[in-house]
Amino acid sequence: MRPNVNLYGHDLSLPPIGLSTLFTSDKEVTPETVYEITLKDLFQRYEKLVIFGIPGAYTPVCTMEHCPTFVQHIGKFKAQGINVACLSTDNAFVLGAFFKFLKLDKAGIIMLSDPYGKFLESIGKVQREPMKSLTLCSTRFAMYVVNGRVRAVTEGDVERTGALGILKEIEANFTPSDKIEWEQNSKKPAIQVGMEKVMEKASDAYHSILRGSSREETQSDKHPPVGAGLGAKHEAALGDKEDYPYTK
């Protein structure tokens, strides 16, 4: 087991950690719906992501105290355009049943399974739990990641690692611009924040297309039809429906 490492400011999307794979599912968990995703792809899909680690599904504290805080306060994260994910070394099928039991899936919380503990070990967040036959499991922690870079980390009891604990830590690490954006978003409905993120992606894709078209015209002096390939490029830029905030 690696010693605890200082994660603040660390870019988890870069190799070697960024190449680590986790198991997840966008639907009800079945052998057909579970797939692997790299950390790099995960952070590209979710610009702002809170990941909270739990020692084990169905264990008393995780079931009755830790996970319910995120269901209860999920609106506070949605209001800021932040997605939330639960990470455990339980296999995807156990974790999927646990999600359904606690209605974590209904709250829009993302399931992440690290059954071999490779990602958790790389960031120093594993422990050996005597009550689980000395198997590796996650420590109890929470971290806030923006574009792959860790902006806040907490570890310890539920007061520190639950929803309100990580929110408090996020605010404690604000830059001046973060504080302004946070206060503005707090006054908006969550759906408005989500739609603004979608429109921002669409605008970026549109301007990227315009820049590409300008370069093509300079090289060939030809003018392609207006909007040619626009729909496909927008679709590629926006990703699948999971990129649209809070549609679950």
C-alpha cells in the first residue's frame, strides 16, 4: 500500500494515473451495460466532479450515514454544475445493487468501481480492512476535481467527507473568481446552470468549426455549403446524453 500522498493541485488525467480504468454504467447494471472508462475520459466527460470513496457497500456507516448525505444535498452540487460519483472497490454488480437500494442512481450519482484498487492505490487511498478478510478497500474520503485537477480533498469521518464536509472544503479553497461564480450559481435554478453548460459547449464547437472552415477556405479558395457537417460536429463535441446535465 502506498503512503498517503498530497493530491491538492495534482492532475489526475495525466499518465500514469490518467490511464487507470474504472468500471461504470450509465444504466441499470447488467453484464451488457458495465464498461471501463479511463480517468482521462472520465474527467473530459465531467468537467466538475466530486468523487467520494467508501470502504464498502452495505457497511453500516457507508449505508446509513455517508452516502445518504449526498442524496440529501445533491441539489447543492447541481446548482454549481458539479457531478457527484461514488467510488468503491466493490465489484460493479454489488455496487449497482447498493446504488439501487439507496436510490443513489435516482439522485444522478455516478457509480465507479475499482475492484483491483489500482486507482485508489495510486492516490494513496487504500486500506486493509480486518472485517473484510484483509481485502483492500477505499479509505473514506472525498475530493473535488476540475478538468482533471484536484481542487479540494477531505479524509476521515462523515462530517469531513460527507456532502457538507466537501462543500465546506471546496469553498475554503476558492479563488476570487470561484467565489463570484459560486454565489451567482447559487441564485439560479439547477436546470439553468445545466443548460448554460450545454450552450457553452455548443458555442465552443461552433467557433471551432468556423475556425476550421476559415483555414480550409484559405487553402482551397472554395466555399463549402453553410452548415455542412455542423450537426455531426456538434454531436461529437457535446458527447452522448450523459453530457447533458441532470437529465436522469
